[in-house]
Amino acid sequence: MLYNNVKYFQVGQGVWGMRLTFVNVYMIANRRSAGKGWVLVDTGLKGSAGKIVAMAEALFGLGTRPAAVVLTHGHSDHAGSVYDLLKVWDVPVYAHKLELPYLTGRSNYPPVDPEVGGGLMSLMSFVFPTKAIDVSRNIREIDLYDGIPELPEWKVIHTPGHTPGHISLFFPLNTTLIAGDAFTTTPAESAFYLATYAKKVSGPPKYITSDWIAAAKSVRKLSALQPRIAATGHGPVMRGKELQTGLNYLANRFESVAVPGSGRYVGHAAVSDEFGVRSIPPYRGTIKLKAALAVTAAIASFFIVRQASKAWA
């Protein structure tokens, strides 16, 4: 679907998504019998606010605004436009308790590990922002028992690993899952896959996942739900048998197909609590490698963004 040169897609009944370069955002409309209004899930990269507002107005009318924003987690590709959107929509922003330090300026995320994953996006990750943002005035802690008031029919599932407070959303009525980066439907380390959005159920982005034991448990938790529709932070919507086969395979073989063979956080997770990061395994890369990664990222970023834009045009 196209509106004012902004493309978006249908996920399921009352759920729509939009691809912003290489990351997805979603909009959920409550059923009339359940609640009022609609909710934005994640805010994409910095600079995406205009497209998100345009998509919202295409779906819900001029001047519309969400009842709330929900962040699956606070990484810069999922919360990058939250500042700008809050200037337009002064609404609550929901996140898990363990994600709040990174959204209230208390703690930066653990550094990326650009040496894992084997893809160009992994090399580029050296320049990805991991600094905390501060939306304290609008932030609301998610109550896992009661859920999100503005999404009364959706279940909130704590799915840590990629980040400490990562959450997924599940709609039991038709088993629709919004998984954030708990798993992806295209390999996030590969520039080719991200540019073409070729389907493949994959683990969370390797270069920025800081607890692989927790990540494995989260994937198995989501697989047990047997969703019929899955919308993830990176990759196309997947459905039916193709989804369930791929997700079950990932859950059963997570350690061999998703976890890197070696890396900063493999076997030594970053330790975090409600105050933020407490300890981080040492980085064993060299200064020369750091410089090479930075140069590679600077050169590659232009070509990847251009290719992704062409693929989606």
C-alpha cells in the first residue's frame, strides 16, 4: 500500500507495518469491542518520524495520534525517532523495567561485537549508537501481569537476551506475534538479506546481542506459542507452516545455528540489572582492527542504504 510515497504492509487484522531502510515499525488498532485507538510499536531509525506520521494518517486519518508508543527495546534502530515523534504526539512510551535505564539516561548499552556474524552489517555495527536516550517524562514501566492498558488484548512477553528488557507482543485470538529482535525473519548480519528482505528465520542480530543463554530461552518461549503470524524487527512477515517450521528449527538448534562460534558475549554475558549495565566482558580486538572496522563501516553504510532503498522502491 502506498500513501504520499510511503509504503506500508498488512500484517494481520488490525496490524500494519512499515520498513524503514532495514528495520520495521508496526501499528496496532484495537478492536472496537476491546479498546479505543491504536498503538505504535517501535519508532525506527532517527529521521523516520515523518514517514511514521504519514503512515498513521493514511491508516487513521489526518491529525491522528496513537494512544501510546511501545518499545520492544531501546536500540537506536528501534527507538531512534522517539524524540521527534513525542514532539508531535505527547503520549506514554511503554518499556520493560529492565529497559528503562537505557531510556532514561542512566546507562549505555553494552558495546557491539563487530567481529561476529560474518556479514557486512556486523562490520558496520562498530558505528551503531549504543548511548542511552532520555524520555523520562513520557516513559511508563510495563506491568507484565496486567499488560499495557492501551493494548488490552495483547499479551506482553519478556524476551531478554538481545537486550535485558526486550519484550514481544502476542495476540492470542489469532496467534499474531510481534517479536522485535528476539528473532528475525532475515539474517540481520547480512547486507544482502537486509536489502532484499529474503525470508529466513534467524536468531537475534549477533553483533549486538549481549546474553546468548537468555536469548535461547526467549526463542524457545516464543516457539512454544506456535504463532501463525510473526512480524519481526528485521525481515518480512512470515506466516503459517513456513513460519512454524523455521521457528521450531531455530528453537531446537539455537546454539548451533544462532550463537556465534566465538565472540565477546559468547560464554560471558554482559551483566545488567534495573540500574543498567554492571559488567561487560573485555574486548579482545586490536586497535588496528577497530580502525579497519570503522573505515569499512563508513564506506559500506552508503552503499547498503542505497541498495536497501532501491530494493524497496
